[in-house]
Amino acid sequence: MTTDDAADPAPGSALRLPLALPGQRIGLFGGSFDPPHAGHLTLSLMAIRRLRLDAVWWLVTPGNPLKDHAPGALARRLAAAEAMANDPRIVVTAVEASMKTRYTADTLAILARRLAGVKLVWLMGADNLCQFHRWRHWRQIAQTMPIAVYDRPASTFRAMASPAAQALARFRLDESDAALLPGHATPAWVFLHGPRVAMSSTALRAGSIKESARS
């Protein structure tokens, strides 16, 4: 926990597990959301439509082990994510903070147990597939729940040539069968094409830093 997080704690409601009923189809989309942007929203709405999801949960994480900087205060990131989501089918939560998990594999294992009967799908951008093999227990993640990968600018070919994509190639569903992914036996994944938003939280933070330097 950073000093900012201690001074700006997340609201208690965001730390509780959102309601989900057996049989529902829910996409889990994790990240720092520092800040959230239109790309997050585009991916979520596309997943809802193409995978026929009932909801997408934005799992706003306390931190990211693969990044060398600490994110901003959790409460502020949650508030910004709520404002960006602007859709009743998108649920913003910080439940990972209450579970005190550090790695995605651990978070998803707990959620899979707590939400038995719910058809969960892990969502991520193609840029993350490029480095998925670096994630802790990434093969366990693929065994825990199906994965939907959304195309991102400049990531398409690198993602499909990545070690994880090659290792999981025989478990890839055709994009036309994307709606079969929730509840599918694991491992299973699909690569979704659609409108690509050339925007990232890293670029937005860099722009803010530059603006601050000029002011």
C-alpha cells in the first residue's frame, strides 16, 4: 500500500465481491486503470457483444508486479474507472485489494472457487498476450478459465507469434465461435478483431507529465 492509498482508501463497497448468479456469463478485465481510457471501454463492450456476456467486471488492481512504478491512489483510480465505464453492464471493483492477492493467477483461482457455477472469462488486450508468458503461473491461468484476447494496434502479429500464443495454439477457438467461450472446457481462447483504439494508460500518463512540465 502506498502513502497515497493510505490517505485515500477505497470505498468499502468496492472491496466486496460483486453479485453474480450461477449460469451468468461474466468477463473479468484486470488492470491498474491508471488512468482508464476509451480502449478499456471498447474492449469491454466488444466482449459483451461478441461473447454474449451478462457483465464485465473491471478488477482495478492495487499494483502490477510487471511494472516498475506504483499506480496512483486506488480510490482515485476507482472513481475514474466508474466515470469512464458509464454502462450498467460494467462493474468496477477493487475486490483484489480485499483478497490481498499479488498475482493474477491467485486472484482468478480464488474467484473461480467463490463463483462456482458462474461462466467466467478472462479478458486481455493483445499487448498483454505478447508478454503473457512472463506472468506468474500463466499456464495455470489458462487452465482456470477461458481467455478472450482483443486486438490492439501494433500488437497483432507479435501477439500471435508470442510464446504463450504458440503454446496454446491448438486450444484456440475460431472467432466465429466466440460466443461458445464462456463455460468452455479449459484451456480455450479466442482472438477478437474489431475497432482498435491506439491509446494506453502509459501514454496518457506521459502526456500528463509533459503538460505538467510545461505549466
